[in-house]
Amino acid sequence: MDYTDNYELWLDALCNENLPYDEDELKSIRSELMKMAQDDALKEDAFYRELDFGTAGLRGILGAGTNRMNSFTVAKATKGLANYVLANYEGERRSVAISYDSRNGSENFARVAASVMAASGVKAYIYKELMPTPCLSFAVRELKCAAGIMVTASHNPPEYNGYKVYNEEGCQITSKAADDIVTEIKKVDIFKGVDVVTFEKGIADGLISYISEKVYDKFIEHVLSQSHLFGEKIDKNVSIIYSPLNGTGLKPVVRALTESGYDNIFVVPEQEKPDGNFPTCHFPNPENRDTMELGIKYAKERGADILIATDPDADRCGIAIKSKNGDYALLSGNEIGILLIDYMCSRRKEAGKMPKKPLVVKSIVTSEMVDEVAESYGVETVTVLTGFKYIGEVLASLEREGRSDDYILGFEESYGYLSAGYVRDKDAVDAAFLIAEMFAYYKTKGISIEGRLEALYEKFGYRVNLVRSYQYEGSAGLKKMTEIMENLRKGVDAFGEFKVLDTVDYEKGVNGLPSANVLQYKLTDRASVIIRPSGTEPKIKVYVSTVGASREDANVKADKLFDSIKL
């Protein structure tokens, strides 16, 4: 059906007064459908396609339509997932764990998912309150579920929400699993093919159960076990400003820090409570200076040592540190990861805790300085495709081989870190805990984080790794993105003054990695460019890496590279 037929189908279905979803949401959808009658562009954008279901699940703008996040699209996806679970699992494994963040609609969508699972004969375990993504990954493994559902759009603006699916190992699903689930989803009629029990009946009948507080307590225990002090005493009276950016991080991050002795914590009051409108940060991503400005303001007022912030589903963690000039500098995701690897490896080496075959894991778009720092400690670097699920898959493989203890850290440049296999996705609770410890350790030794980073740059070279995104909205944007990647594959000889020495097309499969729509250009002067469409948003991401004699020199080269890239 074309978008007009889809629109008419929804218009007709929404006349039904007995739909099993939240009445306020239904009123809003009906109102939107009425407005679309006079605006063909709105109608087309809402109905020209169904939201893509991939390895990252669903993600889209909230509202009416097949190309939107709403109870209907969530229920259809959940029914397909339920059928997949029923076809592939038996007994107690026929269960799912569900969590949700602070976004508008998240709790409602989580309850819809639980209700559809229950009606399908799949046991649903759901957190009683909003919980971070890593807590969902942990619950899947702890409760021995076949799958997990996390309702979140991560760090996207407030008009978005999403639905991530996890496998029995607590990893985001593979491409093969996503394809199989999509096959089941396509069989489901969005209005007639989904049975739903009320959430209350599901609870009463035991088809839906709340996840025990003991599961959450055990998660915190695992986070606290990641300490790299190995008995050494440090001064933990560092002044920490913390912001959960109106998301899920408040309860677990503050608990992890206070239980381990960090009691000089000030929480940014305007960003403390869960709020899906994110009133002080439209783009709640801790890598953005604008998002961190409010926290920096409080840090300046209080003379704090460090600002730590986590995104809405608490899987990404960013920091700002007090510089020598008194201002607060944001560290990049690469810089945080490099500092953590250096700290963790040095502490293990000093304490005689380094495993026999140690390794760190990074993505293809993460700084190659990681390899050099790790190698200086005799640690192997494993490089995987972009997406933390690939780091999770390495962890799962190590566990099967009995090598879990060899893993030191996995991270992506996009502010995602994980130091152990108790979960299989990035964990900002773990990251906040380790960053606070690293900071306090160095401060006790009279070393600043800024100074330690400068020492690493002096040893390994000044590297700049930057990313820019190019937005392409709607059906025309999707077509444009495809054309850009096709044209790039015809060949590029140079980016400005930087000649292309080698082109790596990950779509063809490289070094045993799965096929991916990613192009990497290795350039003269130790520079590189990586171009890939985002897997969750309508944008193309361009990653530039340069090496210079100084930070300024590397930045000048990066600017020249970006200026030469025309998409």
C-alpha cells in the first residue's frame, strides 16, 4: 500500500473506541491524523514506510503513523518478537526482561510490550521503575531470559523514542536474529493481529512480574567490584558534580559512588529528576558542550574537581575537568577511553594483576592511539565494527573460551565503556565509577587528568579524532544517503591535500568482520577518514583522524580534511 492507503487504514481503525492502548495517546494520534488530512507532506512522512527494525531495534519520532513510535508499532514489533521467542525457546527460557528510560511514552510502551508478551504466552519481567540500559542487559542474563527489551532513544532529542532488543546473552541482537524477527513482524497485522491483556491482569495472573530489587542490588555489586585500587588507599574527597540529564542514571550512579566512599557529590538540580522533555538540554548527549554547560556552571560556582554526566538511558558517560586556566574542558570519548586503558593497565601491572593474554576491544572508528597505549603494556587490541553489540559478542566468545578474565576494557569513541562481562552493552554506571576512581587516584598522587593525558600525547603523538554528522530527512533523504555511498564507492583519489593510500570497504567483509556499509580511507600524513550512514538516525557520519606535532597542528589538519569532504 502507498502512504495514502496506509493513512486511510489508520484513520478507519482509530474510529474504534475499544483499542487496548492508553487513551491519552489514542486521542493524540486521532488529532494528528485529522491534521494530516490537510497536509500531504506530513501524511507522506508518517506513512511512506514502516520504521526499520534492525540490530538496534526501532527508533523514530513519537506520533501517528507507521513511520512513528507509538503503541501500535511497539505492539506489532513485540508480537513479532514474541513469535520468534516461541519458535526458538522452550520452558522457562520463554521469557523476556523489559526496562525503560525517562522519555515521553517509555513507561507506556514498556507496559504495552509486557502486555503483548503475556497475551502471547511469553513471561514478561519488567522493572518497577525506570532503569538504565545496562540494568536491562544484566537482568536478561540474571533471569535467564530469551530476550530483553529496552525502551529508549538513547541521547536523541525529546521528540524521539526507541525500542532495543537484546538476546539471551544480554547483547543487542545479531543481523541474523534481526532478520528472523523482521520476518515474524511482517506477518503481523498491526490492528487485527495483536492480542493484548491489560497490564493489571497480566500481573494478577502471574504472566507479568516485577523484577526483584535483588537483581538491581546484584548489578551494583558487580559495578563496585570493578575497582582497580587492589587495596591501595586514596583520598576520595574529590568534589564531583553529577548530572543524569533528566534520565535514568541518578539512582544507580549516586549509589555506586556513595557506597564506594565518594560523598562530596552535588547533583545538578534542574537535570536531577526524570523528564522526557529534557527542558535544559534539547540534545541530551554528554559529548556536547551545550548539554554540559549547566553542569559546568555549577562546577565553576562550587570549584568542583570534575563534572560527570550520563545520557538518558545511562549507557554513555561524559566528563569535564578543571583545567590549569581554571576553565572546564570536555574530554572526548577517545580521550576518556585512552585514559581508562592507561589507568587500568598500569594499576594491574603494578599490582601483578595483569592476565596472561590481556586484551582491550574498540570499534573501527575509535582512535588508533588505543592500539599504541595498549601495546605499551603488552595488551592486544581487538577491533570490531561500530556498535557495542560487537564488543558484547567478543565478551560472549571469551566467556565460552574460559577467558573472561583476559578482558580489560571495551569502548567506543561515542562515550560508551564497559570493564567486565556482567553486562553486554556499554555501561555509564561502571564508567562513572571508574572515572571517579581514576581521578581520585591521580589527585592523591599529585597528578592531574589533564597532565596525564598530555604525557600520553607527548609519548604517542598528538591525535585528533573528530566526527561530524550530515542530516538527511524523509524519503528523499534516505535516497540521497544511498546515492552518496554509491558515488563514494566509485573511487576517491584524494581529500584535498591528503592523498588516498588505501580504501577499505567493509561492505565486502574485512578481517572476518560482518559486512557493513562503511568506507575507510587511509591517507598520507597518518590521517584517515571513515564514512558511514548511522544505524539509528537519518544521517551520515564522517570520522576524521589526524596526527600532528602539537594539538593545534593536528586540529588544523582535521579542519582541512573536513573542508575537503563534500557530501
